[in-house]
Amino acid sequence: MDMQELERAVRCDTIPSEPSSSCASHAGFLARIASSLLLYPGYRRLWISNLFFFAGVWTQTLVLGWLVFDTTRSEFSVALFTAARLGPMMLGPLAGVVSDRFDRPRLLLAASGWAFTVLSAIALLVALDKISFWGLVFGGFCIGLAQSPSQPARFALVADLVDRERLSNANALNSLVLSMTQMIGPALGGTMIVAFGAASALAISAGWYLVSFIALWPMRNLKSRRQPVREEDLVSLVSLVAAGFRTISENVLLRSVLGVTFLANILLWPIYQGFMPVIAKEHLGLTPTGLGWLLACAGTGSLAGALVIASLGDFRYKGGLFLIGTAIWGGLWATFALSSSMPLSFVLMGLIGLSASPFGVLQTTLMLMMTEPHVQGRVMGIQELTIGVMPVSSLVLGAAAEIVGIANVALISGTLLAVSLTLLALRVPELLRYSGHNS
């Protein structure tokens, strides 16, 4: 089966193969998983760009987090650094307006170029031993300016590039990128700290941002399929932002999905994003390499989950998988916090990655499906604002960790998330049945 046959098979949702040919069967399965990559060249370029962009994100997140804790030995200092790095998420609504009004590929090119420049400068300062704790905090904020404000454009561009029936598959493949880089980036980062030093690890991360820029360059003149924004709609920035909030307020399902995103990002994501070096060193006694492999277990589980969701295509009960999977994710975090066994902790981290996949894939898929194209960027921007509570939450969780320990904070947070989502399922049962179909 050649590439053209695979593409025809994917478009027709049939896989031409002989019954006795296991090779054709495997090729057909891979074609279903990779259908968006096969059918949409623009999406393929975006996917490759995302692959290298998030490889840079995950490697530099581990290296900088380790540097901060190794320098200060303070959970609150890690929280402060994480808050600075994630602070630009608060610009989400404004970034959403920019995403709806301007060229999305060029916005992503600017983000990759900025990240390359900033991280190269930080790597040089680390190599020269000329950077302080506050320099790392400021550097984290500057890197956040590359990642967070570009996210609405990155998510909404997927809906520009693929058809609605492939949206779940495309977002699963995007999650696959996050899973692969989450699996490989931290492991490489931890290994490179030991083998070459933090400066070299940061320099390699900067190189990945450059590759992301190059991969996206052919799309700089892409024509959008969106309807142009009407002149009468461009009254003011406030009215444009308000249109996104109004869209969410009028849709109970959209509000519910956004509520799940909010809960996950005040309770658990700050722990994973900022405190894993603390958990690794203080709770499990791991080296930087061990921390890298612990995060690689989460990435492996997330990779498996994303592959399964990608293979399902336009499946039913997307809302149910999103809600139940996220609740299980919270329960597994609580179990991980109770574990004092290193082998069990590694297994649990893999299961945490697996159960996080429905949240990572479907929160964006559901919100895009529930939103009209002309306002999708703004809704993604509000989603980014909801994620942007992480800096504040990181400070609160960091202060709590100084008192009761990060393991106890993770236990309480995971339990609260699981209980909250169980109550939401009882209150909004229609979300459990939501499949994203127009009918």
C-alpha cells in the first residue's frame, strides 16, 4: 500500500487490504491514526513545528526548574519561578483577539524566534556563571512570553487547517507531540545536565526552537478559511474580548469544559509543571537523570493515551471520556503522593500520563467544536487565561508545601479534583453524553 492508497483509504474511511495481509492491516491502522497528517499538508507542517517547539519547552522547563531548586533549596523559590514563567498566560484574552484578527502562522513564527533568542541568551549567561536567581525568574518570564500568548493561535490554527470530522484526530496528534516531547525532553534534559552541564542542555533546547521556526516558515503566507471580521465588530478591544466571554456564558457545556480546565490548573498542573524537581529530590531521592526518567514515564503513558484517542477518529461520548479520564487522573495523583516505593512511583507516573490524555486532547477539541469559527481564537484565549491561574496557584501551593510538604499538597489536590469532577458529572450529565456532532 503506497502513500496515495493510504490517503484514499483515509478519506473513504476504508482500508483496502487482503485478508491474509497483516502488513496492509497494520498500514491501515497507522493511516487512521495519522489521517490528519496524511490529508492536510499545512497541518503536517504545524505538527512538525509543534514537535520541536515543545521539545524545547519540556527540556528547558526541567533544566531551569532544577537550576532554581539547586540554587535556592526552597519550594517557594521554585513556585516564584514557575509563577513568573507562567504569568504571561494572563494575557490569554488579548492573545485570543490577536489570534482572531491577525495571521496565525506568523504569530507562531514570532513566538519560535523569540524563544530561540531568549533561551540562547540564558544559556550563554549560565555558561558564564553570570545569572542569579532573579535572572532565572526574569528569563522564565521572557520564555513564557513566547509560549503562552501564542497558544490561542496554535490551537485555533488546527481548526483552520483540518475539517471538523478530523478535529479530534488532529488534536490527539497534537497531544501526541506533547506526550513525545514530555517523554523525551525531560529524560534528555536530566541526562544532559549530568553529562554536559545545564548550559549545554539549554543551548540544545534553543536549537529546537530554531527548527520549529524553520518548519513553519513555508506557511507564512497561508490564506485563512475564516470569515473576515466585519468592520462593525471592530468597535474596541473590550468588545472583542467580551464576545468571547459572552460565547462561553451562553453555553453550559462550554462553561463546564472551561470549569474542568480551571480546576485542573489550580490543583494539579502547577505541581507537575513546577514541583517535580522538588518531589524527585526530596520525596523520592532521585538525581537529575532519575527525574528525567520519572517524567519520561508520564510522557510514555500520555503517548499511549494520545495514540488510542487518535485511532478512534470521530468517536462518540467525547465529553464522557474527558470528564471521567480527568477524574481518574486526580485519583492517581493522590495515590502517587502516598507512595514511598520508587518502582511503584514510576508505574503510577506512567498511569498518570495515560489518564491525563483525555484531558489534554479533548479540552481543546470540545471547546473548538462548541464554538463558531470567527470567535475560536478568543475562546482559546479565555481558555489560556483559565490556565493562567497557575502562577497564582503555584505560589499558594508552594507556600503550603513549605508547611506540610509537597507530597501532602499533591494528595489533597488530587483528591479535590476527583471529587469535584464527580459532582460536576452529576450536575451536568449532558456533558457525559456529548459527542460533538452537529445533529
